[in-house]
Amino acid sequence: MSKTPERLVYDWLARNLPPECHCQRIECTTTPGIPDISLMAGGIEWWMEVKALRVGSGMKIRKEQYAWMARRSAVGGHCVVFNRDNTGWQLWEIRPGKDNIQPSSAGHVMIQRSPDFVGTSGDLVYTALLHLSANK
């Protein structure tokens, strides 16, 4: 059985995060929108939606995914969208009330802004999460 692009991203992330991190893949079929990964970094739990898409001027995600992460973020949770493509990785922090969200194709929304971080290694993901944590 072949792995999905998102599963390949998770495998890459799990191999490349430093030992101070713990990530757990979440497979939930009962509640639409729950992110793919629960990740602990710097004493803060992050919820991470994983994508493997070519990125232009924003990030397209399902509307249920954005709604779940926006609700969690609004009450103090920490949520990001992590994308890995052939140029490296991009990380978008979910910012309810501040994100410019536009309807996209059926059932999707587009976060219309540049990513918060871009890079090429798992250590940069960890650094990015620590930076976001410090600015909360």
C-alpha cells in the first residue's frame, strides 16, 4: 500500500524533529477538521494540519479544518498548517480574527497571506514553533 503525500510529510517530520519534540499522528474519522498531528515543542502543545501542496500566495485548507483550528486558537490553543513541497516547508499559524480567509474551491478556504516561516529542515520547524510560542 502506498503512502499518501501527507503521510510522507509526517514521516519526514517525525524523523527530522529534535529529541525535545514529541509528535503523534492523529487519525480521526468522527469529527471533521481535527488536525493531523499533536506535537509538543518547548512545553506547548501544537495542533498541526499537514499538507503536501504547491504553494502560491496562500494556503488552501478544508473549511472544517480552518474552523476547528480557529475555535481552538480562539481559546488559547496553538494551531498551525505545515506544508512540505519540493522547495522546502512552510508554516502558517492560525490567527482567528486576523487571518484573511477567502472561499476557494467547494468546501475549501484560502488563507491569503505569506507563511509565517519557510525553511528546509525539521530543526527549523522546532525553531519556528518556539518563536511562535514566545510571541503568545
